[in-house]
Amino acid sequence: MTFRPLALAITVLLSLTQPLAALDLGGGYGIRTYASPDPDSVNSHLIETPDGVIVISAQRTFSQADRAIARTRRVGKPVAAIVIPVAHTDHFGGLTRWRSAYPDAQVIAAAATVESMRTDAQGYIASRKEALGPDFPSQAQVIASLPDTIVADGDEMTIDGLRLRFRDLPDNNAPTNTMVHLPDHDVLFTSEVVEDGVTAFLRDADLDIWLAQLDQVAREFGDVRIFYPAHRTPGAPAPLIAEARAHLSLYRDGIDAALADDGEIDAPEQAALTARIEAAYPDYAEVARVPRAELVAANIRWQADRR
């Protein structure tokens, strides 16, 4: 495989700086990305086929979904499918709007993602509804719009001549993250498994599993052309994987070191580790509308309890 980093960088830069500029995959296929504004930016990736569009991630709120739908309509083709890559509210909060705009589109997700949306066992849907009010769906609306096409790890499907392979990685920061591989075009949509520039949300994360999965992704997909993450900008695999590994390792190794003496993290240890992580990633975006320093401190508490 020939990798042309300069050409790729120019193409990606254009795709990010020009509204709806596409990464041309050839043969009538291309990729565009709608990114909602900060804070808490979320990507909706639009895979254009000769006769339609496949959407990955439905946005967090009704208003942002409406904006993403308006961008999608400029493509001038119907939406054939919508993939919900992870059971986090920022990826399915706007799904009812997409369902209304494109009632014939199939909605695709893993079984664990659908179950999490159905039950809201962690209370994330209720919490978001309380915070966002009428711009976010009720639990009943989420249930009414659940995905109708269930995929498992390794499944493949072809939509308008485009082959999609689904790679499910469970028990990282969610019940599962569903990555979408376009094997004929050297592209991987990494969901939240591989990201750069985003403060981690580690309440439910198993850091050991997640770090092992980054190694697995490097082995399986390290030579693809480009990764498209759920948040922030696409890029070449190696630096994105390295950045994700360094970010998670700083948490894991720092927490383990603090726990080593007495099995607890006291206030000075937590403050010191929070400061280290803040200093290492001062430009990382906020997540869940929580100030970065507060989320870093919460991550340390959550992971100390888990470990």
C-alpha cells in the first residue's frame, strides 16, 4: 500500500475547512463531516455513495441534528442508513430528527448499544434530558426511535455498492464501540476507541481493556489511509493511536502509582495527578459540558474506585 501523507493531509485539511468538502474515494463515493460547535463537539460523518448517504452518529441534540440534516440535504441524495456507533447520548440524542427526515433509512447498531439505549441503566438519558430540556429526547422518544438493524462483530453489509465491515470492541468506555471499516477504500471510522484532543470520560471505562484494544486496532488497521474518530479531526492511524495510548496510560499509571502505597488516593495525590494531566493536555476539549479540570479529577476518582 502506498501512503502519501502530504496529499492526505491536504485532502483532510480541505475537508475540515470547507463546508461539506469531501474526501473523494473514487467511483462516486466520498466522505464529508459535520462537526457540531464546541463545547462538546460531535462528528456526524456522511459517507456519500452514488445514490445515497450513510450517516455515522446522529448528534446529541435536536438542534444539532437539524443542522447536520440541513448539511446532508445539500448533498442532494437520500439517507440510506444511519449508524449509532456507541451508546452515549451525544451520538443518538438527535436520532428522532433523522428518523423523521429520512423514514426509509435503516438504523444500525450493536445489540449492546440498543440495550443501553432501551434501558438507560446508567441514567445518562435522564440526566441529559434534565440538563438540555426540550432540545433532547425523552426516554420514550429514544425507545420509539431505536435502531432496527442489529450488527455483530465481523458482520458485513453492502449499501449501494459500498462494503461496510463492523468491528465491535466491548467494555472500553461503553458497553461497546462499533467501528466501521470500508475495506475497499482504506478508511476506518473509529467511534470513541481512538481519539485525539478530547478529554476522556472514564466513569465506565476499563483502562486495561481499552489500552489492549488500541494495540489490537494498531495491528488490524494500522496501515489504513485515515481514521475518522467520533470527535475532533480525522488523521493518520499511527499518531492518533499513539496519542490515545499516551492519554489513557497517564491516567492508569498515575493512579496505580498513587494506589501502590496504601490502596487509596488522598487529596494531595489527586491534586498532583490532576495537575499533571492538565499540564500534559491543556488544549484538550471539554466533554459532557464539564470543565476539564473537574472531569479530570472525577476520572481519577472513578478509576481509583475501579482499580
